[in-house]
Amino acid sequence: MWAKYKRSSFELFLSYINWALTTSGLPKITDQHRHIYITSLDLIKTIKKSKKWRLYVADGASSLNETECKAIATCCVRSADGRMRKDWLRDKVASCLLIKHGFHPVDCWRVKIQNCSHNPTYVDRAMERKPYYIINGHKTKDAGKKVSNVVSCGCAHDHDEENWNCEYNLFHTLVTDLGVERSQQGIFHCTNKGGYGWSNRGQQKTETIGKSIQRINKRIQFAPKKKCTGAMGRKTFITLSRKFFGFEDEKIKDESHHADHNAYMRYVDGGYMNVDSQTLISRTFQEFEQRRYLPPRPESFPRRVRNVEHNLGQLTESVDMLIKLLITFLKQLKKLQSFTVL
Ligand SMILES: [Zn+2]
């Protein structure tokens, strides 16, 4: 069965079964009613373990679920006595960049204050104040190409400086707190020993971006099944925007800076196959067999000379035709002239 369907359609199939069971008066496939469907469920489990199944599972990290995302986006950055916790703030900003903007962990790593431009007085078309930051940088896989991402205000109406779920507020606080003296270094180049805990000892001593999500998950008491990595944030961005909010692939690609459509599709869906490129050669062969296509042939020198001669012959024929036409035209003109003179 797995050879025919992709993973996503398989999950759809399972939810369809659940729906069909309830409409026919049978209990859903849940833990309480597991004993009824045990044989089929065991079969599915063994299928999932098999190598063939794994070929159809998408590449890379798994994504966080909806509740985890909401909890991360709304988690607190102040301790009980109202003081700003610097490490909490930085963790939240890093996670938001990954989950809500589709940053690659390397993109996060490259964010510097000097590359950020800032418009605090921007008013949108609904005449509400929505300030934003533009983060300029380089593309992850294609370092020479310049890209930019925008972090903008997420308040309900006019920007509220006390709203700690507004992404602009978080980013602005982090940037202003770091100040001019750290504008050359990356925002997230740090260890987690008290406050921001800056380290100048190279990347080995500094933290990975994935640690931010890991710590937040621990703090909001979501015990993740697997170790949280930075790539999980990016995966979450694509999964949520594609399957949950229903955005188009082109729009998502623009923001996550996937240049290659095939690479993007393979990232999203392990069973994806570009049929056109896979069958291009065989289709060309078939066209050749059926005499609908002649391949370009590498030519020898004498053959090429003969071709040139042939083409030149055609050219001289057409020149002859042109001269004949001109002569007849001139003759006509002469007749006309003689007529006017008379
Ligand atoms: Zn705001």
C-alpha cells in the first residue's frame, strides 16, 4: 500500500477511516478502543518500521505541533518580579525567527545588528502604526545571493510597546539592549551563562540555535519526544503555513528562500518525485522511435562544408530571384516615366 500512497495521503486515509467508523456507529481508533482494531494497528506499525515506508517519509527534521508553537509564541519573557530575563528574551526571538519566518539556523547565526534597518514610524494601509525591522543577509545555500526578511509588529491595532507577544517589540528590545558595541558580532553568538553570556572564543564554545527551542520547550513543560534542533523550527514554519494555514508553495518559498523547487518539495514531502525530469530522456527516445524527433547530430568537417555549400546555393537562388524582381520593377518604372514625359 505504501508504494502507492505518500505519507501525507496515508495520514488523510487514517483520519478518513476514523470519520467513516463514527458514521457507521463503530468507535474511533483510540487507546480505549484499541483492542478492537489491534491486528490492523499492528500491521500499520510494522509497515512504519519497514525500509520501504521510510523511503516515503520526508527528509530532515520533524515539526512541532500547533499547541507547542502557540506556547512558544506566547511564553513569558519576564520573571515573577517583573524583571526582563535576557536569556528568555533571546530564546524567544531565536525561536520566533525559526518558526514564524522560516529562518535556517545558519541564517539566525548570521543576523547582525549592523545588517538590520529599522522603521519605527511605518503606517500601513489600514492607517495603523506597524513598525518593522528588515534583516539583510545572505542566502543559506547560496552565500553570494542577498536576501532579506522582515520582522514586523503583530499587535491587534496600533503598536503597543507593552505587548510582549509582538515580535517587533521582542526584536527591538534585544537589538537596543545589545547596543552599538555588539553591532559587528552576531546577535546569537553567545553561551547561556547568566544574561546573554557572550563568548568570544569561537563557535565551539557558543550555543547552537536549537538550544533556544530546547530550553523554551523545557520551560513551558512540553517534554519533546526527540531532541529539539534548529531545523525543526524551519520545518514547522513550512508545515504549518502549508498544511494548517493553506499558503501557496511559491509564497512560502519566497520567505524560506528555497531557490530550487525540487529541493523544496523533497523537504516538504519525502514521496515527491519530479515526473517530468525523471522521464525526459525516455520520452525523447520514444519520440525518436516514433519519428517525431530527430536528435542534433555532431557533424564531421566535410559534412559541415557540404552543408554550408548547400545553404549558400539556396542563398544565391534567392538573390537571383531578388535581382529579377528588381529588374522588372525598374522596367515598370521606366514605362511609367516615359508615360509622364509624353
Ligand atoms: Zn506591535
